[in-house]
Amino acid sequence: MNLNQTVVFVCEHGAAKSVLAAAYFNQLAHKMGLNLRAAARGIDPDEKLSPQAIKGLSEDGLTPTESVPQKLAEADIQSAQRVVTFGELPIEHHGQATIERWDDIPPVSENYAQARDAILARIRQMLDR
């Protein structure tokens, strides 16, 4: 990955998976001394973050990158070096960024630890490239 780049994590509601991914990505990138940052976005954002995501991140010593779910905008895609989706990305949002799909992540609402561990494994692979 190049320096000074943004990764945008996108899930349907911008309230759980993308929130976990952005928080953990930023933590790991910082620990590795990389000048990278991540943002969480949703296709159809909920009004508030998932209680399970907030609780789990808090217990892990992290805070969400966003205080409320943010809708994915064209500017997010255009400024991103990479976009990671946890589902289908609407065709209007296909820009120049590299797009990855992580469809195999379990729901945060069903098992926070499994979702977190699956997301962390993918983030570590991404940062090691």
C-alpha cells in the first residue's frame, strides 16, 4: 500500500462491520508506523451505530471512527486508494479505487468476537501487502 492513502470500509448500514474495520485498521496502521487512515461508510446508513459494535470496541479499548453512520458518497470513492465492501457496492460507486469484497464476515450482532477476528485477519493481510 502507498503512503498517505485512505481506505473506505463499506457495509450496508455503516453501523457495524465497517465501523469495526475502520477502527482496527487505524489502530494497526498506527502501530505499524504507516501513514494510512480508514473511514466507515454505509450504503443505506442506520440512524445510530450498532450497540454491539460500540460495546465490543469499547471493551477492546477502541472508539469508532464515526459517531453516527455516514452515507457513502462519490467523494469517498474518488479519494480512496482502496474500498472494502461487506456486500454489493452499487454500480454508481465504482470509481478508480481498488475494490475488494469481504463477504465472509459473520454478523457483528450475532457474534462480535468472530466478526472482529475475521476482520482483523483480513486487515493484517491487507497491511502486509
